[in-house]
Amino acid sequence: MPRTAQKVDELADEGEHMTDALATVLDVAEEQGTVSWSDVSDEMTSGEWGRLIEKGVLVDADGNGFVIDDPEGTRDALDEADPTAMTDSVDFSFTTYDKMAVATVFVMMIGYAVNPVRTLVGQTLNIVLGPLESVLPFYLVILVLAVLTGLFSALVQDNLMNAEIMAGYREQTQKLKERREKAKERGDDEELQKIQEEQMAMMSENLDVFKAQFRPMIWIMSFTIPVFLWMYWIVRDLGVTVASPVIVYPLAGEVSSWTTGILGPIEAWIVWYALISMSFGQVMRKALNVQTSPSG
């Protein structure tokens, strides 16, 4: 029975078309005792028929057609199989809060080009961050904010990122690719047509995967963009309060102004923030064992 359940599960992983094919063969076999290709050729492709034989679900009945190996176990496993579990068990719709976060990010991004928006965001955040900036050297202010944004990003990814969805979609795509190659080798045009239809159906799942990746990114941006915009406002518009010691960068050497270009036009404060944020965020993701991409 466990071996039968494993075979059925593996067929279900290939898609709903295989569970449908197995159900068709099982019904005919239970009704007639045996089943042959002519009995089911109108209901399934030759590729699906061959796959059932290859998996050992269908076995030869001494030249009198085929029978189901362990029909009772196959029926029980088929009733429990869920070939669409990857998408049916997950709600991909955006909540009201998600939509509010998208709107916030959009408004904040306008601030980089529109001075009144940048000033409004800068002055608002300055109520909280201003005391910190007034007593610490600016490189320490950037360090603190980079650590906070890195920590926030790791926590959001840990709670909202569903790597299993991406892994399941990639595995499903890979199996379709393998089936296509085998069908081409056999010259099975009917199976190729079936695969083409399944790939078209997967386009909607592709949108779901995009949503699964996009949602945590929006929440991360809703926190990091205002912070980054405040630093931009301080450096470019208001001016740094505490005179910072000279900053020394590898290769670039001593830098006396935060607006000095380090990597081409990329200014010193941006490079410093990016280095701290990315490195600390990576440490936090390792510590929390956050999976940001499918494994395997």
C-alpha cells in the first residue's frame, strides 16, 4: 500500500491530467476486470497510457490486456491525491493593507523627484530621527538605519516569503519540460498538444508566483524608502548636523563629503548605507534561515 500511494503521488505531481487518466483506467478495469488501450484511447493520450505502464500502476495480464496493480490501494491513494495543492491552498489576493502599502511606496518614490513630497517626508521622519542625527556622526546614523532596515527586511521575508510556492512552480515547469522532451523523442503529437495546453494554463500560476514574490518586496519598500528618503533629504536639502570624521573607503581613499561620488555618480552615503544594509541583512537571513529562492 505505501508503495502504491507513492506511485500515485508521483503521478499526481505531474499534473491533474495524470490523475484523470489513472481514474479513467481504474474505472474501466474495475468494471471489466481488465483494460486495454482501445478501451480508453478516447479519454487519454498514448503518452499518459505509457506513463501508467512505466510507473507499474498498469501491469500486463498475460496477454489479455492490463490490470491495475493493487486496485484498492490505488483507489484510496487517488482519493487523497491533490494535483493542484500548490495553488489551491494559498490565497494570493492582496489585502487592503497590502494595497495601502503599494500606494505608500508609490507616493514615497515620487519624493525623489518632487521636492515638496521629499520635504514633507523628511520633516515628518525628522521628528523621530532628528534627535539621533543631532548627536551622532552621520556615518553612525546611517549604520543604525541600515541595520534596522536590514533586520526589517529579513523579518518580512521570513514571515511573508513562501519559497515552497516558487519551488513547486519551478518543479512543475521542469517536469513539463521533461515530458515535452520525451514526447518529442516518441513523436507523440497528441501528448505535445496536451503539454502545450497545460503550459497555457500555467500562465495564471505564473501570475500567482509573481504576487507571492511581490508582496514581501512591497512591505520592505514601504519601510526602507521613507528611511532612505529622509537620508537623501538630510544630505541634499537640510545638511548634516554633526561634522563627521573623514570617511576612508577601500580603493577610493579618504572622503570628506557625503555627496562625493564613490562608484561613478553613486554618492558616499549611498554606498555606505548599501554595504551595511546588505551585509547585515544577509547575516539576519542566515540566522533566521530565511529562504528567498527555491532550493533544489
